[in-house]
Amino acid sequence: MYRYDEFDRDFVLARVDEFRDQVTRRLSGELAEDAFKPLRLMNGVYLQLHAYMLRVAIPYGTLNARQLRMLAHIARRYDRGYGHFTTRQNIQYNWPALSDCPDILAELATVEMHAIQTSGNCIRNVTSDQFAGAAADEMADPRPYAEILRQWSTVHPEFSFLPRKFKIAITGAEHDRAAIQFHDIGLHLKKNDKGELGFAFYIGGGQGRTPFVAKKVADFVPEADLLTYTTAILRVYNLHGRRDNKYKARIKILVHETGVEELTRQIEAEFAALKGGELSLPQADIDAIGAYFAPPALGERPEGWESLARWKKADEDFARWVDRNVHPHKHPDYASVTISLKPIGGIPGDATDAQMDAVAAIAEDYAFDEIRVTHEQNLVLPHVALADLEPVYRALQAAGLATANAGFITDIIACPGLDYCALANARSIPLAQEISERFGSAARQAEIGDLKIKISGCINACGHHHAGHIGLLGVEKKGAELYQITLGGSADEHSSIGEIIGRGFEPEKVTDAVEKIVDTYLGLRLADAETFLEAYRRVGPKPFKEALYGGSPAEAA
């Protein structure tokens, strides 16, 4: 797990003192907003539509109970009693007073947390698989390498002022749960035919107004060369990335305009010049950081299998929750548990202070004091004995956190939209709530099966609509909100960008349109086992366009 060393402690405390002085000068009028803006962004403070917003870093989404309790305390004391977990595995507070932000950062520092590099044109929080270190299908735990990248990139003197923000994700399994192909750098931790660990490197993925799936530039880079190859990529980007137009400043545009072959040639040349130098990772250092992530002592708990079967037979709701929210673990007597932050009709990703405290207590009692934040805006208990699933479920149920919908149509990703964001064109939250309520019945969700809806309130795509099986993008047309629908997006190992299906829909018509899409899928799928994405890739957009627009070419244009 992420641990402070002496440098971290001293640096974070010095940054808090520095920011406290900056806030004091801003509130007194000595510092104008234009001068203050880059300073507050360096400390994770945004100015939203109605208030300031503070984004707190959760490296690779890993927390312990003490840290989660502090996040609950911040929500209770300084905000409106809740926090919003984000697609970068961080947490945001939407209503802090600017005058309180230094105190919040000082309190976070007492539990080894901060808000550094959660904004700005720097390397942001490195994200990873929420089941890392526990997943049954994992080749190796990617989090030690995420921690190496975190330590290396924090206030890196060469890469603190890049052409644009820079995002890295890493997975250690063949099934990609970290969306690596939609990142500036995506890393797939793997083994070669000799059994040695290394990385496939992807670059240039991203969403926003110009979405791209990343291109592979290296199939296997030895683990000792992780920082060397990453540096080579960033140096090429830092040198050639555009600074004259922020809409064309991401590395995805550089890849597109330069071509992946030429860019790979330049990266390889830079890598050759750096290889064998001070950036090479000694095995002793890799092992030392890897020791931070040693799995807990998982004792044998074979009685869990019999107990689990008995509980599932006795309680239909519990059985549904196990089927959707409980995932295979490396150890046969254990499982990983997804805690849905998507209650039917609720706000995706929000958790109250009381709910955060409840999850912290459950993690201490049943999950070896470990919690994960997912990029799909849920929480995970990575190590839970099968024998403890029933009491965990009851505790989650008491906290309003036992919704059995992981991966279902109501497990919606949504950005804050026009309810909070000054950049948004349309609301995301009310639409997510309406869709959730429409499809909220357990039987309806089970009939539909796996289906990911993702909603963005503007073209910046913070709700990842491009990667949704059904994506909804809020746009503005003649002063009114309108929603564009895309179909067929995916953020796994077979990533794809959703296709625009036709003209947009008014807010009051969107949920009906989604239902037509779902009913069309149910009518054409070959069998219950064929998912929405599989069916869409088989038949293409035509039947869905006909269902939505009646086959009119003008309507579907």
C-alpha cells in the first residue's frame, strides 16, 4: 500500500503551509484569481459552477480503514456529508469553503493523503485494476509498479509542466479492468516465454472531443526498464506535443498526426540513449516496494463453501448479490466484493460520511483493513472469506450499500454534469437516476444481463460515454439540452469507441430511447448468453437506428 517516507511527509507538510499562505493572500485580495488559479490547481482545488471543489488523490485506488474514516470526517466537517468517487479512483468534495482547504489538506496529511497532482498538466493519479493482488486471473500484482511510477512522477522536474494532463493505467491480467487502451500510457504487465515479467506499452488513448484507442508501441519491455521506457515516451511527447492549442495538446493527437510508426522510432531512439542508466530499476528496489503489497495472511476457511450455499438457498436477495457483486479470488476460500455506489435512483459514485465509516468498519472486521476505489465509481473489499460473506452483506445492507447490480444496466458511470460543472452543457445525474429507476427491478436487470451505460455532460467525456455499450453525451442546441447516443463502445482488452447512432434526443425522451435500444437487443440476441455488446458487434447499428428513428435516413443522420 502507498506509504509515506520522510521526503513525502516533509514535502506534503511544506506544501500545506505554502498553500495556506496562498489562500490567505487570495482571501485578502492581495492575490488575484488569475494568479491564484495555477496555485490552487496544483493543490487539487477547482472552481466549479457553484463552489470550489477539492479532489483528493487515492493512489491506484487503494485505501485502509483509517484513511477512509478521514475521508468521512472531511465530508462531515467541511462539506455536506458526502464525497464523490471518481473514474480516476480518487474522491472529490463539491462544497468546501476555500478558507477551509488548507485545514482539510493538513488533516489529510495525518493519514498519508494529499491532493497533489490531481490537476494540472502533469502526470495524474496512476490507476489500476480494482482486484489487483486478489484476482484469480492475474499474472502479477500491478500495484508495486504503479507505486514506482507514483514515486518517480511526483513533482518530477522535467514532467510537471507537460503540454497537457497525462494519465497512466496498468493491469496485470489478460482481461483488462483498468481501461488501459483509453489512457495516454497503458501498461499490460505480462510474462514472456521465459517467465520474465515485463510490460506491453500502449500510447495515445483517450476520450474527449477526439477519442482514440491507444496504439501498442512495445510488446515486451523488461520490468527493470519500466521508468526508462516511460521517460522515453514522455520526453518525445514533451518535446513535440502542441502547446498552442489545448484541444490538440494530448499525446493522442501527436500519435494521430505523426503516425505511430514514426513516433515509435523516436521513442525507441530515446530509449536506446537512456537504457542501462540511472533509471534502470534494481531488483532489490522492486522487491522492497513489492513487499508493501504482500497479500494478507489468508487462512484456510473451507467451511465457507457450505455456509455460502446454505445462505444463498435461504435468502434470494443475498443470492442475487453474491451472483453479481462477488468475484473469484486467488485463494479458493476467499472472494472480492464490489460495493455498489449505484443504488436504484441514486447519484452514481456518491457515498455519505456514515457509509464511508461503515465500509471502514467492515474492512477492519472482515477484509484485512483494505478498500479499493474502482474506475467505475464503486468500492471493493478485495479479500473477504466466503465464510464471512453473509455478515458482510448484512452490514452493507444496514448501510444502504447492498445493491446487487455490479455490471448491470443500473451500474452507471456519470460525470457531475451541469449540476456542478462549469464546462457542462447538460445534466448527467438526473438522467442516470431516471434510467436507474426505469430499469431498477431485479428481474429486468437479470433479463438484460451485462450492459454498461456511461453518461457525460459535455464533450470532455468525464463520464467515459465513448466507452459505454450505450453512451450518452449531453450537448447544447439552441440553448436547450440534447443527448447524443453512441452504441458499441468498450474499455476492455477489445476496446472500441461507440458509434453515433443518429440525431440527439431531448432530456424527457432519452430514457424511452434507451428502453427501445434494450428491447431491440432482447429481440435479436441469439441466446440469453449473448451480451448486448456481442449482439451489437454481430448485427451493427441498423436495427437500433430503425427502432429509434423508424428507418428515416434524415432522422438517423
